[in-house]
Amino acid sequence: MSIQASLNDSIAAIRALFDLEATVTLAADLLRAILLSGRKVLVCGNGGSASDSAHFAAELACRFVSDRRPYPAICLTGEGALMTAIGNDYSFAELFARQVRAFGSPGDLLVALTTSGKSENIKRALVQAKELGLKSIALLGRDGGFCRGLADVELLIPLQVTARIQEAHKVVIHLLCELVEPDLAKQ
């Protein structure tokens, strides 16, 4: 594939987000309400989505653009000892669900990222969140896989190439931050 073809595919992936404007706004409204009510955000994903999860949590707990107070956001992929203990003692499928049980409380928010929608550990985290009374936002790819229909708000990037889905997810993360930060800065 040529550089120009890759760039054109990337631009097309970002353009696809125009179709999600109402859903991105809904996700931002939910995120804003959770944070302004004093609740916390838990974020998870695998591989590149784990990095995107850490990025999103950092934007909330530190700042995006404006100097403002920090808000509680925990990336569930950041604690190596805990992750390996869960994986060893239970299973990799329980990696995030167990942490949702440990750190989540009713009224908190789980943000889960999966480019395939077929990550069993993401599915179990979303189910656990619902059982505990957390709200949820899922950033999905392809057809949403078996994670589709599990979150309160779903942002589905209906593409097949993982890199393009991840690029669109990164833009969604930044859009959410841009939409909520002005209100967060007022607190």
C-alpha cells in the first residue's frame, strides 16, 4: 500500500465520524455528568486500545488543554502486578471485570475500547459494570462483535482495518475531551 492510499484510508475513517456526531455528543454528556457528579471513570482496552485507554485516563486526570483541577480516571491496564495476578489466578478473560468489581461503584463510568468487539475481557467488564450499576461507553470497531449492545452508549467505527479504527478512536477520545473540558474547567 502506498503512503497516499494509507492517508486516504485514514481520512475516510475520520470522515466516518461525522455520522456519529449525535452519539459522540451523547457520550460527552454522559462523561460530563459522571465527572461533575463526583464519580470516577474506569478505562480499559487491549494492545493499542490499552494505550488509548491510558491516553484517555491521562487527559481526564491531568488536563486536556486548559489548566483545571484533575478528575478521577483510572486506566485498568496500568498495574502490572494486579493484571498478572488476575491473569494467573483467574484468567485473562477476567482481567478487567475483576478490576471493575474492585474499583467501580454505582454511578461510575466504564469506558471500554475494542477494535474487534470480540475481546472476551472487554465483554466481561461491560457485563460486570452493568451488574454493579456503572454506566458505560464502548468504542467499538468492525461490526461491534459480541460487545455490541452491552454499553449504554456505543461508538461504532464500521471499518475492517485495525489501524484505521484505532485512529478514529483516538479522534473520538479527543472529541470527548474537547466537549467536556470547558465545563470541567469551571469547577
